[in-house]
Amino acid sequence: MESNRQTFMVLRTLLKWVGGFLLVITLLIILIIAFFNWNWLRGPIERMATEKTGRQLVINGDLSAHLAWPHPSFRAERITFANPPWAKEKQMVTVDGVEFTIDLPELLIKNVVLPEVRLERPVVFLEQSADGRKNWLLDRDQKDEDSRIHIDHILLDDGRFSYDDPVKKISIQSEISTQGQKDGPAKTGIVFNAKGQYQGLPLAVYGTGGPVLALRDEAMPYPLKIDATIGHTTAQAEGTITGLTKISAIDLNLVLRGDSLADLFPLIGIVLPETPAYSTKGRLMHSERKWRYENFGGTTGKSDIAGTLQVNTGGKRPFMQGELVSKILDLADLGPLIGAKQGSLAEAAKQPAPSPGQTAIISAKARVLPDEPFNTDRWNTMDADVKLRAKSIHRAKALPIEDLVVHLKLQDSILTLNPLNFGLAGGDLVAVVSLDGQKDPIRAQAKVQAKKLLLGKLFPTVDLSGSSIGQINGAFDLTGEGNSVAHMLATSNGKLGLVIAGGEISNEMVEIIGLDLWEWLRFKVKGDEPTQIRCGVADFSVKNGVMAVNALVLDTMDTNIRGTGTIDFGKETLDLTLNPQPKDKSPVSLRGPIHIRGTLGKPEVQLDKVSLAKRGLGAILLGVINPLLALIPLIETGPGLDSDCGRLIQKAQEPAPHKTAVGSKREAKP
């Protein structure tokens, strides 16, 4: 028992000594911390940084610390950190003062994580070299992505930041300052502006943001308001972005304006069509791998546009889906989508008519067929499935289009429009168009069906068309190759057929075409009377871009009008002849061939001067003998013969022969 008591007394005495010793050590540590001059560590810190990175760190001001587990804080003043030798600027960072906390548990596993950093008047130059080195990486080669300092949150006073990337043609210089509010520091935010180049385009940005830049926080939305101009594109956005360095979510009200939607490709990497100037307003949202521009509305040229577009970036390539609606679609705004130049029709109308026998020469500006090439290099950057419906078509008086439905698909560089439907003249044009961008030049195929077009509505600008009754049906089937619509048509092969089976047409119109003056005067006096249509047939074969007439017939009970000739898509010229053959007698008729020549942009309708001259000269000579005899050459005795309508209609409706090779070697000259 006595020995146990002695052992206990020894242990108690030992514990007192150990406790006293630990207390003294703790007091000494506290005294050291309290009176320790942290500036003594400036030299060792500078040498360690230089040894690790190969770049000089200089602390010109005081160094202080506040130790607390697990995030001790430090403050250093007047710091510079050098750039690697390849960088354009000597210093990467110059800062009047920096306060930061260190995550000690992360530091123990060799990760440098700063939960919070406050910079006072920093000047920072960030740069990426052409060979991929990044000056913010701290290994000696500036290529190890794990050698960076990870910063969770940054608080900024006034500062200047620059970023250069010659490969992506980015050079941006920005200024950031704080703005205080009456509610106190918690309401302090930042104001920033930037200028320079982005993807080679001039850049100017102004905006405001929240007080704390949450760089690694993927849960806290950061408030942002931006007014930016990049090239010819301007954007105003207000909302939140979560994860500033690695964006995890976006929710912005966005207003976007520009000269063409195609200009957005270098900015967002999404292929959009060439359009006139546009303006849209909607909500831009992003989460995971989906971008969504929803419930937007705006204008493109003189057309309105609304709908929702979504892009999924999780597949082999970005995939865009959307449904668009236009209440009023201006036909002129569709031109840039197919490569048409603005003002080409006006230029074509100014071209002088060629002399008889002279080949029409068309300048590049005056071409009617769109000859701007499609940019197929971009087609393999994304896939798409987009639907568009236009309820009303503007500027469609001469061509009575009533509505438009398009379903566009882009898959593996193959673009299809299926369907491409127009409401036309009370009927429909139903088309399927395929452009194979995997080939160079593009292989194109177009199949079009004309269904129940009303003859009376097809020419709304012609007064006499209202008294015409009948339905037009037919089909086009063309294949071609080329990188523009003009080149595709200039190499096209296939068939075109249109048929009118029955109906009525203005008799006055027929007599005008037949130059039957007597009958025309009679109808003017007693009023127009419709004549029955036996058949109307337009049957063309297309070979190497030249459309040749197989049959061109309008056979009525009064007159049989036949046509011959060609239309050359490569040269954009016409050479058609109409031969009216009245079936009744007329005392006064100037019947003769009618020529339609010139260019697609400026066709010329000419009477056959030789035939008219023969009849006119005969009338003059006989008139010298007796004025009444002058009518003899002008008397039409008829009879024009009926056409074999059944055979002509059957042939016009035969499908086009398919060839193994699409198009031909001939390429139209622009």
C-alpha cells in the first residue's frame, strides 16, 4: 500500500512538471507570435518562390499574419511577381497590398488553396503563348495544370487586368474598380470595362458585378450586368453566372443585335445562317451541357421571328434544336440564306437588252441566281433539327405565296429541308431538298411537287387572270453539283413538268397572245368571255444546266399556242418562242411568233418582225391597188389544230431519268 502511494505521488509530481513545461512552451509560442517580426520571413519566401517557379517574387512592404486553424490569414504589401522570359510584360503581378487565407489541410497534401484573396490596386498580365504555355501556371515550363494556385473568392479594389492569346487572336485590357452604396460594404460591387480584340474582332465591354468574385464556387450565382460590342454584334445582358472560371450555370436576360446571325459563329461556335440585320430579346440559360435561348422575340430584316433554340454540347458535336415562328416574313430576308446578293434584281433590270443574235453578257452584280458560296467548312461543327413556320409572306404580290413551313436537319454535313412547303396561289409547293456537304463541290437534289395551284391566282398582277379557272399540277426533279445555288443549277440535270387539265381562261388574254385584233376588239366591246382549256402542258428536260422544251402547249377551244426554245441557267439567258395558232377565222390578225429573249433578270418580249413585215408589206402593196385589199394579208383563215393532250400530259408526268453521276463537269462562270 505504501509503495502504491509513493508511485502516485511521483506521477502527480511528474504531471505537474509536464503541465508546467507545456504551459511555459505555450506562453513562449504566444509571446513569439505576439512579438515575432514576420518580415524576417520575406527573404526565405522570396527565395523559395524563385527556386520553385524560376521567376522572381519580391515583397517590398511589410508581411504580417493572423494564425487561426484551419485558415490562417496573411497580409503582404507592395508585391511584384515576374513573368517568364517569353511573356511580353516583365511583371505578371504588381499589387499594392494583398490579404489572403490559406487552407492548411489542403496545404498538408501539397495543394495551394486560397479560400479568400483581397487585392489592392493590382496590375495583372495574363498571357498564353503560341505553344500552349500559360504564365499563371507556376512550374518552370508553365505547362503543368496542377501547378496553379487555386483561389475560391476574390475581393478587388481598383485594378487593371490584361489577357493575351495570339492563337485565338485575343488581346483584352480591362479596368476594375469598386462602387460603394449607402447600405454599407456588404452592398459594395465592382464596375469594369474592357477593350481590345476577341477572335480578331474589336471588343468593347462595360459592366457591373457583385462585390465578391466567386471563382470556384459552383453553387453561388454571381450577379452581372454587361453591355458589350464585339465586331458588328452588340449584347446587353443582366442576370447571374455561377462558376466564373468554369461556368456551371447561366441565367441572363439577353438582348442581341448584329448585321447577320452568321457573325456569331466565331463567338459561340454555333453555325447560324446568313441573315439581314437582326435584333432579339430573350432569356439565355445554361446548365450542365445544355444552352437554351428561350421565349425570344425580335426581327431579322423586315421579318419578325420568335421561338426557342436549345444546344446540347454533350455529343459528338453540338446539337441544336428549335421551333421558330414568324407572323410576317419578308421574302427579301430569305435571300442571304441561299446566297442571294442584295440589289441583284435591281442591277439585272438595268442591264441593256442584247441586240438580235448577240449573246447576253451579265455582270456578276446583275446575276439573278444566288452565287454566294455556302460555307460547308462549318457544317461539320454541329448538327441541327430546327422547324420554322411563317404565317404571312410580305412582298408576295407578284408571286402569291401564302405561308411557309420548313423543317431543317443538318447531320454529318448533310443538310436537308424536308419538307420545304409553300402555300402558293391557293395550292401548295411541296419540296424536299438535300445538300451533301461531305462532297466538294456540294451534291444537291431537289424534288418539288406543285399541287392544285389555281390559275386565277397565279398571276395576281394581271387583271384578266381573275376570270381564269383551272388547277395546275406538276413536279420538278433536279440534281446538280456546286457550292452555290447558281452553280448547282448551271450543272443540273432532270425534268420539269406542269399540267393544266381542264378549266377556263380569259378569251381576251388568249386573243392578245395570238395578236387577233378583230377578236380582241370584239371582246372589248361586248365583254370578255372565258374559253375552255383543253390542256396546258409545260414539259422541260434539263441537261448540263440547259432547260429545253419538250412540249409547251396551251390548247383552248379558240387557239392552240405552242412553244419552243431553251433556258440556260449557266448563262442566265432565255430563248423561247410562242407560236399562236387560232382555230377560228378573223378578218384582222397580226398572228406571228412571239419571242421571249434576254436574261432572267430582264426578259424581253418581242414580236417576230419578219412575219409581221411580210404581212404588213403585203397589206401595203394591196392597199395601193385597193384599200379594201389591204385586209387580205391580215385575214386569219385558221384552223389551228387540236393538240394530242393525253399523250402530252402523260409524257409531262413521267418521272425524270436518274443518273449515276450527279451534275456535269461544266461549272458556270460567276
